[in-house]
Amino acid sequence: MIDAQVHPIPGGAILYDAALGLRPDAAWFDPAGADAAGTAAPAGGRGRVSVIQTPAGSGILRHYRRGGLAARFSADRYLWLGAERTRAFREFRLLARLVAAGLPVPPPLAARVVRDGLRYRADIITRRIADARTLAERAAAGEVGEPQAVRVGRAIARLHRIGCWHADLNAHNILFDAADTVWLIDFDRSRLRPSALGWQQQNLARLRRSFEKLGVPRRLNGFEAGFWHPLLAAYHAELSAQPPVQAA
């Protein structure tokens, strides 16, 4: 069970898992601070993240950055509305709830927000999934089929069953570890929503669009019958097996 505690720092705060027996350290959030936080290296293929070593083990450090037109005005600053409304704290607390519900997501280790007047910047550290490759990488290499599709469909259904809408459900945010276990990552801006609103199909449509952008349906022989249809069948079967519930 994650024991989320807030530790004040100059100009901001760190939200961390006290159950790990950690002493919050701002050096964790500086990939260049190898002497204080361990070694750091780029995480190939995932972008804007670093692999770091913390006292709790290997983690993934992600700095929050804006996308689209907003990035032209401010690359990584957001409007300050209080620590609990920052993107980092919200993602940490959502991940903690999903972990408690038994969902296949990386446990959060720590999140930091630093205030600058009416704006803030933020980072989050989650536990690294060892020997993981993205669904996008596996699909591009032709290394997915019905077994992987079924695992992905079931994982998404479990997420939707507890009412969790993933803001960016795409093939880059689904991982397979060495045992072929599926993990869902990057829950920035995601949230719990009432199941009756019909957002689940929008999530699946977003995932489908990500495959099309990657050209997977054209390159992967039998994509429809061998992957996409089994994914949808497994998804609906998993949802039908148990009624929707709300995460605790």
C-alpha cells in the first residue's frame, strides 16, 4: 500500500511514498546529479524521460512539458492553483489509487512541484518496469499477435472497469515486460470518470489512431483479424465478466 506524504522544499513540495522508507531528496529530480541520486541515462524510445537510480531502486523520471501551440509560450510552466491541483500530484495520487486496485501500472515513487509566482514546473518518478518494450516497438517489429492482443484488451478493460479514463492511450504508453505482462503508463491528465458517459470507446479509438499513425495496419500482416479484433473481443469479454466498479 502506498503511503503518500508531502515533504515541503524551498519554493514547493515533494509528494512521496513514505511506505518505502525513503527520505525525500530533490537530487532525485536532477538526472545530472549522479553523485546524489545515482546514474542517469536516456530511456530510449519513450522521450522526455530518464532512467535514474533511487534508494528504492530503478525509476523513470519524467519532466512535465507542454505540447502543441501552448509550448511556444511556455515549455514547462503551468498555472498555479495549489499543490494538489498540479499535474504531478494528481498523477501520483491517481497511480496510487490504481495500484491499490491491482491495476498493471508502475507505482509512483515521488512527485515534485516548484512554484514560481503564479506558475509552477513539475516532475514525477515512477518505478521502472525492467526489460520493457512498448507495444509500438513490438508491433513495428512484427512481434505481436493474438496472445498479446488479448492481454492488452484485458488490461484496458480492467482500467475502464474502475472508471479510469487514460488521457493518451496509445501504442507508446502500453508496455510488455520480459514475461509478456502488459503495463499501462503515463497517466498525466488522466482521471476517474463515471462509466455511463461513454468515454471508453473514445479511448479505444485513440489507440486505434495511434496504430494507424505508425502504419501498423499496413505493415503487420493480418492486423485486423490477428490483433485488433482479438483485442476488442478480449476487452468486451473482460468487461462483461464483472460489473464496473469505482476505485477506492
